[in-house]
Amino acid sequence: RRCVQETAYREGIHFKIPYFDCPHIFDIRTKPKEIATQTANRDLQTVSISLRVLYRPNTTKLQELFRLLGTNYDERVLPSIINETLKSIVAQYSAVQLLSQRDQVSLKIRKALEERAKSFYIILDDVSITHLSYGKDFAAAVERKQVAQQIAERAKFIVEKAAEDKKSIIIKAQAQAVSTELIGRAIRDNPAYICLLYTSD
């Protein structure tokens, strides 16, 4: 019956019993791994996202890690938990939030991944988003939105200009009315004023 010893040996010279002892060597250095996936955000738009993690095994739990997953633990666990975490967190944000709050999203992904990886005796030293983009549909939607905003701004300008023109016409009409009233008073008070007006014309 095969069993795993409770002692993990560090690098160096060690003795083993032939035919009974079989060493399994773990690389405990921090290693990078990048996972790319596509998922949907809160607006149901497809997001292409790549995540890079720096990971290493928990050296105090190597026996449990070997019993649970073996020496290729990273290939068996990291892709699945990274994909699952990305899908659950990206779905909480809109397209604009993902772009404007990238650091916050990255931090949330890191915390969630660290909790998941801990249950598999894996330590994550760093987690970062290396790539985040949208498909052609999103680019087309952004372009349509920009065009609509430009049209709306142009329409707003035209309305404001019409309001200013209307105000100008009213002011001119009021000035003309005041001028006419003043001329009328001047003629009423001094009939010779009308002769002066004709002479000046």
C-alpha cells in the first residue's frame, strides 16, 4: 500500500529505501501563469480578458497538496479557478466600470482568487489584469453613442442659438417700441419736431 510521509524534505542529500521510497520533487519557486478567457459583463457584452498570476505551493502543506492534486497541481487547478473567478466578478461590472475601475476590479479578482487557491494549498504572490478588450459590437456601439452625443450637442447648440436670436429680436422690438413712444411724445409736446425729423431725413 502506497502512502505519503508526513515529512517534506528540503533540497539537499537525503537517503531513501530502494523499492519503498519514491521521491516526488516540487518546484517551490514563484512561477508565472497567464490565463486568457472570454466572458460576459453585466451588460451581456463579450469581454476578452487575460490574467497573470504569480504562484507557488504552500511549503507547509506539500503532503496534502500531493495527496489531493499531485505535482502538476497548477495545471489541474489554476485554469479552472481563474476562469470561474473571472466570470463571476466581471459579470458584476458594466463595460464603462471595467475600463474606468480596472484597479478595483483587479483587486477584487485577487482577493477572490487568493481565497480559492488557499483551499488547494496554493499561494498567490501577485494577480494582475494584462489585457482587457471588447469585441467589434462594443466598438460599433461606442461609435454610435459618440455620433448620437455629437448630434445631441449640435441640436442643443441650435436650440440655444434660436433662443438667443429670439431674445435679440425681442430686445430690438422693445427698443423700437420705446423709440417710437419717445418720438410720439416729442411730436405731441412740440409739433415742430416732425419738421425737424423730415429735414434730417
